[in-house]
Amino acid sequence: MTDPTPSAPTPPPLPDQTAAAAAANAAASAPSTTDPDDTGVPPVVGEVADVGKGFFGALFDLSFRTFITRRLASVFYLVGLIAIGIGFVVYFVGGILSGISMLWFNPGAGISALIATIIVVPVLTFLAVILLRFIIEGVVALIAIAENTERTAQHTKR
């Protein structure tokens, strides 16, 4: 007959050295790199003239090799938001004043204009902000695709 009590599993063998000692040995035996900061950032590729090209240098680049749209996307977005905000204030205040002035001659039309202004102008403003964001993100995505395609083409040249 077999023994009904199961035997305890045997523990795994202990390592030859502690974890701290293994880490110290690995760090000591690691090859030194030529990169002093070891950031892992790939080197800049492209022509030497393009490296460090400033904003105005890229702005007046007649060959259109350097894209400035990605640098200016946040500026365009901010200017667009300011324009949409000004439009909101103008149409909202104008609609409210127009609705109030209509109250004297036709109260139904005045109340309708006030309610429509209070509902429609913020909704259209919100949609305009979303549309602005979509357009800018689309343009930036197209520029990123163009840059990545150019980088891929440079790496696959024979």
C-alpha cells in the first residue's frame, strides 16, 4: 500500500549570492557606453544644416523640408479659442439685448429669442471649439505622418 499522507514539496535551492551582490556585480561588469547621459534618445538624423534650425530659419525655408505647424499648433489653438470666445460674447450679449428689446413689442418673440440665445449660442460655441480642435489635430497628424514617412524613406534608401 501507498502512504496516504502527501510529502511536503522540497524548497528550491538558494542562489549563490544575495540580490544586492548580484546587482553590484552586474553593474560592475556592464559595458561602458559612449553616451555620457545614457538617455537612450536616438541621434539626430538629417542634414547638418537642418540641425538646430530655429523658428525663423524654418519659417523661411523655401524647400519646405522643415515643418513649423507642429510648433505653432498650440498658438493657432489659443488664437482660435480667443476668436470663438469673442464671438460667443458678441452673439450672446447681442441676442440677449435683442430679446429684451423685442419684449416691448412682442413678448412671445422676445421670450423665444432669449431662450434661443441662452441655449443655441453656448451649444454652437461648444461645437466650434470641438471643430477647431479636430481641424488642428488633423493637420498635426498629417504633418506627423509626413515626417514619419520621410524618416522611413531615409532609412530605406539604398
